[in-house]
Amino acid sequence: MQKVGYFKSIHVKIVLIYVLLIVIAMQIIGLYFVRELEITLRENFQDSISDRVSLIEYSAREEMIKVRSEEDQTKEQSLYSILSGLNSIDIKEVRVIDARYQILATSDSNNQSIVGQRSMDDLVRKSITAEATFNNISVDRETTNRIWNLATPIIYKGEVIGTLYVESNIENVFGQMNEINRILAGGTAVALVITVILGILIAQTITRPISDMRRQAQAMAKGNFSRKVRVYGNDEIGQLAIAFNHLTNRLQEAQSTTEAERRKLASVLTNMTDGVIATDRKGRVILINDPALRLLRIPREMALNRPIISVLGIDPVYSFEDLIHLKEAINLDLSSKERPFILRANFSVIQKETGFVNGLIAVLHDNTEHEKVDMERREFVANVSHELRTPLTTMSSYLEALADGAWQDEEIAPSFLQVTQTETQRMIRLVNDLLQLSKMDSRDYDLNREIVNFNQFFNRIIDRFELSKSDHVSFVRMLSDNAYYVDIDTDKLTQVIDNIISNAIKYSPDGGNIRFGVVVSDSILKVMISDDGMGIPSENVDRVFDRFYRVDRARARSMGGTGLGLAIAREMIEAHGGKIWAESDEGKGTTIFFTLDILTEEEGEWD
């Protein structure tokens, strides 16, 4: 998380806001106080001067209207006597001026030269003319002090007989105001210092818990839920800290639950045999498990964040919207020339209660064996139907001929009956073989095992064929005189060897050889039966043990085979715990191999 700058921190902001509020409050209070104090001081000063002027105005009026004798002082002398006692710190000069603007007297002893001169002061003229009191503030040119000028008319019997002009030193009032302002500024500075200190302390009580919660939030972002926020009080910040600690506990529990569920889900997805793919609402893959990667044969990097239709290879046929509305599973054919590979894909939509689609879940299942079994079932039914229909058709034709009167022909009737009997035996063999295979598939049979000398057992079977069916072929035996004992069901193994030798005789040309051999290696007995027949194409060698499979169907059927002999042989050999396979060179012959376990002396006292 990015570190907060000092001047951007809430601590500084709280202090600044607190200080600014105090400064603004003090400025408002100071301005109001100074203004009102200045007005009050000025008014008090002016009232004091006005009161004194009122007394002077009375005395001056009496002297101006007084009838004088020769022994009395002159009017100017009397007025000067009255004014001379008025000099003080507040009053600079007092003048008495008559109605003709002539200065009669002045209190300033140094300015007696103006007595008898006309007054040119506008304030005096306004006072005499308007018969009213006027005042203003001016600046002394010599001392630059402010002077309050007052002109008040002297009225006798309703007539202005003169005016009293006063110059008072109001600078003292402004000096007092400056001193008060200085004291106020000093008090404000002290108050600001105290305010800043208190603001820092108050801000810390707010920002300290917030800083703790910030550090805890950073720790929680890294997955550490063990740390708790300290509770400093029971105020709103304290309640927030308590709620934050409670939230931490709940998040820790939720994370533990989520992690446990995630591990369960990951374990389930990993150990599933089916592949699982999840997409977002745009159809892009956001999750794919290992079985899905193995089934699709792609690396994880090629699947994530790609459209699911591209990953599954169905983009030419389906769109993502088609998959959302798809109700049935679809098959994905990923077969190669070497082997078939078919997947079944089921799709499920992830949506909210409102119906909004959040994504799609695809489950992939390897359906190759199922499809193979289904295909084999269809092929089996077709083969059985075909194998039964051929003899039935033949029998039906000959029986119809016999029913139409051919039975009366002594030359034809026996032949027709012989064919009918042959086809009946063929169907019986087919049904018996099918019943035997069905028992083997259901494991509904037991092996009647007995310990025999395999070479003697093998030679007896070869002797039987050599005596009865070896007119056009020669038997070549490559058998040793050693005794190899095996634990087998002699009837079933006889049937296996009979089927193999019968096929070798059928497909061997006149004058061909059928070779028999036994090889022993590591307690395994490997039996070989080889012929010089037409052979099997290399691409069909592995299929000769499939049911009803024939390389050349027409020729095999003409030779009376059912296509089940080698299939039965494989089932019986595998029931004995052995293996059977074929090797062939087309045009030169085929060799059938099968193996059996040899008994050692420790396994029983059979000798």
C-alpha cells in the first residue's frame, strides 16, 4: 500500500482545521472587540471634550454679551482668561470666533497673533452658517498626529453670535487602540501555540486508532488475521476498533472456511477421472483440471483465457450461446489413425437467481470404450443376424424345393437333405459358440483343472488331426522330450488347440506344412502353431481374435467358419492366466502363439 505523505495525512489535516477554526474565531472576536472598543473610546473622548466645550461655550457667551465699563477688561482679555485655563493633554487649542468669522481669542499662548484675524476654516463657516455643531478629524502637519476638530455655535436669543472652535488631541485614543491590538496579537499568538499543542494531542487520539486499523488492514491484505487493533476508549473510534476486530475474526473464519473448501474442490477436481472446465460469462476458460488437460492433450497455458469452443475444437459448429441452451451431451471425436478417442461433453450453466448467466461448466468423460462397446454390440448383432440368416435362407430354399416335390426325386432329395442337415449343424455350432462366449463374459463357468504333461497332451491332439485331416498338409513337430507340467482344464484347452489347428488346416494350401513348437523361458510355456497359408495383412493381425472378424469373409464362410473360434480361444487362454497373439506375413503364412504357466516341483507332489 502506498505511504501517505505527511501533509496529506489526516493528523495534519485535523490540526490545521482545528487551528484555522480557532484563528478564524479569534479574528472574528478580535475585529468585533477592537471595532466596538474603538467606537467606545472615541465616543467617550468626544463626549468628554463636548462636555467641557459646553461649559466653555456658556462662559464665552456670557463674556460676549456682557456690557462693559471702562474699568472692565476687554472682551478679548476676558475670553483669553477663560480659555487659558483649558490647556491640557486632550485639548490642544480652543478659539472663540464671532459671527463675522473674526477670531476673538485662543487658548494657545504661542498663537496669539491670529487674534483679530478672520478664520478661514470651513468647519467654522459651516457651524455659523448652519447654526449647528460640526466636527472632523485631521492630521497635524508638524507632528502628523490626528486632531479632532469641533465647531459648536454660540447662540444667544436664537441668534448665532459666534462659534467655539476646539482642536483636541485624539491621537491618544488611537495609541491606546494600537496598544490593545498589540496585546490582542500577543494573546492570539499564545493561544495559537496552545491550540496547536492541544490540536496535536486531540488529533493523536483520533489518528492513532486509525493508524492501527490501517496497519491491520495492510496485514490483512497480506493474509495475516492474527493481529488485533488496540481499543483506546469507548467512543465512536473505540466502537469502530471493536467492530474492526470483530470483522477480522469473521474474515479469518471465512478465509479458513474458503481455503478448506478450495482445497476440497481442488482435491476433487484433481482426483476426478472426468475433466472439468469452467468459463466466465464471456465463455473464456478460467479453470481447468488436470484430467481435462490429459483428455484434451493440451498444456494449461493453451486453455486458460481462451474461448471454450476453441479449446474443445467445436467452434465451427457451436457458439457459446449454443452451449448455454444445449440440453444434451455432445461427442467430441479426437480419434487418430492409431487409435479411436471419443469424449462426451456435458454442459451446465452457472447463473444467479435473477437468471443472469455467470458462466458455464463442462464435464468431459472418456467415452471411447462405451462407443467401442456400442459399436461392437451393433456389429455383433449384425454379424449374428447375418450368420443365422445365411443358413436359414439356404434351408428355407431347399425345404421349399422338397415341399414342392423334390423329395420324390431319389437323386436330388438326399442331396437337399444333406445340405439342410449341414446348415442345421452350422447353426447349432454358432449357437453353442455364442452360449460359450456368453458364459465366459459373465464368468459363469468353472475350470476343471488337472495337472498334465503338456507335451504328451499336445502330441495326442496333433495325432488326432494327423490321422483324420492331414490329407493335403504335412505336420512338423518341433517338440522336446522334456516333461513340462501345467495345471489346465484339458477340455477347454483341447478346444483352443482344435480351433487353431482347424484354421491352420483350412487356410493352408495343398502340400503346405503346419509346424508345432514349444519353448520354455522363465517358467512360461510358449506354444506355437504355424501354417503356410495366405497370411493376414499387418493392419488386421490384432483383430483376428475379435468376434465374427474375418479377413476374407467370403472365403471363410465358404469354409464353414463362424468367426468365433479364435475369440473363444482368447477367452479360454486368458482364463488360464496366459496370453495369445498372432504373427503373420501376408502371402507366406500365420503363426499363433499362446502361453501357460509351468508348475515347479515346489508347487505340488504331482510327479
